[in-house]
Amino acid sequence: MDSTTVIQVSRAPAPVQLARALLVLVAVSHLVTPMVMRAGQSALRDQIASQHPDFGAAEVRRSADIAVTSGAAFHGLLLVLCVVLAWKLATARPWTRRLATASQLLSVVFSVVSWSSSPMFHAVIPIIGAAQILIVALLWAPRPAREFFAKRR
């Protein structure tokens, strides 16, 4: 007697796949941001000097170094989080959708701080923010996405 085993693979629906792809793009932005900050450190020093004319050259340089280092750490954490979420969303576990939602919405809020502190990324912040809001919408609004995550409850 011949028996066959049927393995059913639950593939993520299109909205979840698109959200995962956008998370990868957001992750790339978190990779590039510290590199751009490092490459544009002289412009960053000029901005700090113009915003704080009472700072001496050493203090301006130290402030720029701190901004680049803290930016690299912050964006490094967000890079790892986005990559992990892009990978784990395919499991349809509800916590992955909640964490992706919270992290992307908080990133949009943090972008306001970046916007107000430096014009260095003004061209990119609205684009990345729109992608992050779209990620949230794709995970919650379309029926196939809601059903995908509801199966795991």
C-alpha cells in the first residue's frame, strides 16, 4: 500500500509579503543613515556650530561625534529589528504583527525628532515614513492579512 503525505505550506498573502519587502527597504535605510551621517560629518559640525554659536571647535566636534555614534547605535538596533520582523512575519504569529506595528509607528514619531534636529535627511524622512505607515496598513487593513494572522491565534 502506497501512502503519500501531503504537506500544506501556508504562504503569506500578498499584503504581508509586500509589508515584508517594505520592512527590508526600511532596514536598508537604517543601514545607510549612519553611513551618510559619517560621510557628512563636516556638514553636521557646521549645523551644530550654527545652532550653538557658543560652542567651541572641540565641543562642536565632540557633539558631532556623539550624534554619529548614537545615530549608528539607534539605527543599528532598528536595522536588526526590521530584518528580524521581515523574516518572522511569515510565521503569522500575532506578536510579530503587533511588534512590527509598534516599531514602525514609533519610528515615524522618532523621525519627527530627526526632522527637527537636522535637515540632512529631509528628502528621505517623508518617503520612509510613508513606507512605515503603509507597512502598518498592509498588516491590519486587508482581509487576507487579518485572516493570515487570525489563523495562528
